[in-house]
Amino acid sequence: MPYAKTSERREKRLLREQMRSMGLGYRDIAAEFARRYRLRPRGAWREAYGWSLQDTADRINQFRGDTGLDPGGLAGMTAPHLSEYENWPGQRPEPSGRRPTPYLLAVLAAVYDCAVTDLVDLADRQRMPPADL
């Protein structure tokens, strides 16, 4: 019997490849992944590109170093932290995970080549402080 995560990973890869071959962009793929796999928008964008948490953390750190936002690499992103940002606010009444700041959302938008508003949904908007919106 195949390992469930492996088959889901394969399924996502095949779907991503099919959608790209049909000329669909990453925004369309992220929307489909969010719907089909019940992903939060930040996780759906990462999955649309087919990047692992570690791949994405490395890309964030590279981007921040290249743009001078963190030239010394003192505040590096880690895969576990990225996972917490992707899953916030969670499914429970009380938020869980790490709330992404506007700064982080802007960095993610640059890395994913999308708008900041593509990375937040209604659940995020209901939990974010008004100043962040």
C-alpha cells in the first residue's frame, strides 16, 4: 500500500503540471489547491510552485539578503516558522500559529510574484489587527 503523503504529493505534482500545460498561472493553481486540499492561501501559493517548506524558507532568506532587508542573515526564516505562518489562524476558535506581519506578507508576495492580498483570506482578515489590514 503506498504511503498516503507520497501519493498526495504525486497527485499535487500531476495536477500542477496539468494546469501549467493548459496555460494556467500560479494564481489559478493556488486557488485550485486551496479549494481542493483545503489549504490556507500562503500554503496554497507555496504548493502551486511545488516548493517544500525548506525550499521556500531558503528563497525567502535569499531574497531578503539580495534586497538588503537582512544582509547579514541575522533573522533567517526557518521551515517550522514558515509552517506556523502558513497555517495561522488555524481551525480553532482561538488563533494558533504565528500571525504573519505586513512585512512578511510583502516578502512572501515578492517571492511568490503575487499581490499581498492573494496571501490573505477572510479568516485572516477577521483575526488581523485593523492597522495590519
